[in-house]
Amino acid sequence: MTVAEFDNLIRDNRQDWQNQRIERLLKNNPKRKRKIGGGRKFALETFEDQLLLTLILTKSYCSCLLLEYLFNIDASTVCRTAQAIMTLIKKDGKYIISINPRQGKKITTLDELRKVMPDIDEILADCTEQKIPRPQKKAKRNKHHSGKKKAFTIKTQLATTKQGLIVNIGKPIAGRQHDYKIFKSSNLSKLIPKDAKLYLDSGYQGVQKDFPDLNAVIPHKRTRNGNPLTRSQKIQNKKQRKIRVVIEHTLSQLKKFQILHQTYRNSLQNYEMAFGFVANIVNFRMLCRLNTA
């Protein structure tokens, strides 16, 4: 992230950060008489320092002890600060659905988003999974064990446009479930316009049968005892791969943040918050560079 992009991110979220601090103080003490700003000061007073700490944590996923040394604060303060900033820029933040933050009305469906982004006619969807430590309870181990990765994982489904902008993030699911099963349990099929094409990989076999109203496009797959693919089918698969590679690039941008690449060491209750924060940052950088171009 460049200095100019960092300054724009600060400018976009400073007022929300101030409102969050005031709301926290009034929630803890509704009868508060002391003026806002009085009392014990934070170890990191400015929003710039708090956001920088959170970005370093998510980018490198280093230990809190290292950030304690770098920022001259306690390790517990590092955890509290990062959690507060991730809550501020969360999963349903302004950079995921509300593509144009200057508009007063928040965009909540892809139909409304289509008016802002004409290229919404093509949606790409896929799942990504990340390793987690081995759960202690056997029931939890069975839910999170992924036969594909041969490890304990957690999966998240996301949808992007053909430019790579993330427009929908699903809830984290235990890694044992198949990608298509996660798709069927999500509300993504209801959000996508009927005439918009949805590009999926070969793991979503049966989507055209289960969702006839959905304009889903999946690659041709040779059956185990069937005939090999024809030349035209191979050409169609190649064209679809050229379109679907965009979502793979978006996933690689997410994985560059080590908090989504390494084994997730924090509580799984905060995984959705961390994933949403990183997704907002990736979308913010894409929007800045698209506007510049």
C-alpha cells in the first residue's frame, strides 16, 4: 500500500473510528458526565498508529511480542487495538458492497450494485480454505478435517466481478464440507441477477440442475468411464479458465496477507472479522488503482 492510499484509507474511516470510540464510552457508562476525551489516554492515541499496527499484524502475522517491541506498548494492548480496528473495517464494510462510498444509500444487493458497475453481468465464485491447529475435541476434528488438504481447515466462499472486486463473502465453514454444499447453503444464488453469468469450477457439478434459473457456467468434465472431451469442449474450457483466473488472482492477493495464509492461530470466533478486514483492504487497493487508471 502506498502512502497516498494509506492516507485515503485514514481519511475515509477517521469519522467512523471517532464514532466507535464515543459509542464504546457511552455503552460502558450511559450516565457518563466526564467530557469525551478525558481520563486515561490510549497507548496509541492516533488512528494512523492503530491502523498501521493492524496492517502490519495482518500482513506479516507476527507475534504480539514483536509488535509490543516495535510500538512500545503491551502485548495485550496490541490484541485489543487490532480487534477494534478489524471491527471498524469489518466484513460488510464500505469497500465490499457499497462500491461508491460517497453515495448516501448503501447498496445491499447485486441488482443495485449493477447500476453502479455495468460489468456486474459476470460473477466469479470460489471457495478458499486455510489451515487451523488440530482441535482437541474429536467432534470438532471430524468437522474441520479436509480430505483434499489432509489437514484441519476452515473454508470461506467469496464472489468477485470480472475485474477482481469482491462483492460477497460467505460465513466461514468447517473444512470438511464440499464447495458445492457450501454454495447451496449460502444465499449467493439469490443475490445474483438471473441474466448474469456465474462462473464456477468443475467442483460445482449439478448446479445447473439444482438451480435452473441461475445462469451458471461450469467446465466440461470427463466422466470416469466416459469418452474424452471433444476439441470444442476443450476450447470452451480454455475460454472459461481465462475468465475464472481473475478470482484466483484475487485469492492470491488475499493470501499475501499472512494472517490468511499461515495456520490461523487466533480464536475461530474472530476469523470472519479478520477475513473481512483483509478483503476490505484488498478491495480498497483495487478501487484506488482502478480510479487512477
